[in-house]
Amino acid sequence: MPRRVLEGVVVSDKMEKTVTVLVERRYMHPVYKKYIRKSDKFAAHDENNAFQVGDRVQIEECRPLSKRKTWTVITQPSKEALARTADKKKAKVDAKKAEEAAKETAKVEKKEAKARAKAEKAETKTKKTTTKTAKAKKDE
């Protein structure tokens, strides 16, 4: 049995490796002879996350990949789409690196604060002992 191929516009790319494609079709009403526009949304598999909202794509029927996803995007992404995908991946990597650097600086700051608190505590102890010894000397 041949697989169906539909053409539509990507309306959502928020999911990982999945895009939502809006497919519109026009048909004539059998009684009123008026053309009616009908639209359906399909969840389609996009392996490389290459397509964004507004891209025109072709989807092909395939085996069920999940509960709702039984379509695969077959249109080759344009060079601009591939560049956007590379930029997205680079941005994710940069964000992770920045997050790790922030965590590292937070750790260092926490250690420094602990060391400062420890030094202040030791300093107050020495002040207390010196005042105690000074009082003891006055009493003698």
C-alpha cells in the first residue's frame, strides 16, 4: 500500500524531534457546491530539529513512532534551516557552559564565605580570651 504524502506548514516546533504540521485542503460541498477549507494538524517526526514555525514541509505516513506521531518530515531542510539548527545547538552548549561556570563560581564564593566566617569566629575567640586575661590581671 503506498504511503500518503501531504504538504503543510509547521505551526509548532516546541517538542524535541517533533513538529506539528497544519495541512489544509479544499473540497466542494456535495449539496451546496461551495468550496470548503478543512485543516488538520499532524505530529511529524523531525530527527534533527531542523524545521521552525512557518516552514513549508512535506510529510509522509510511517509506522507509529508514538501515540500521536505516525508521520515523518521528508522535505530536505534548506541551508538556512540547517544553519539555524547549528546555532540552536551552539546556544544550548554555550548556555550549559555558562551554567556550569556560574555553579563553579558559586561554589568558590561559598567556600570563601565559610573561610571568612571561620576566621571571624577565631578572631572573636582570641578577643574574648585577651579580655578575660586582662580582667584576670586587673583582679590580681
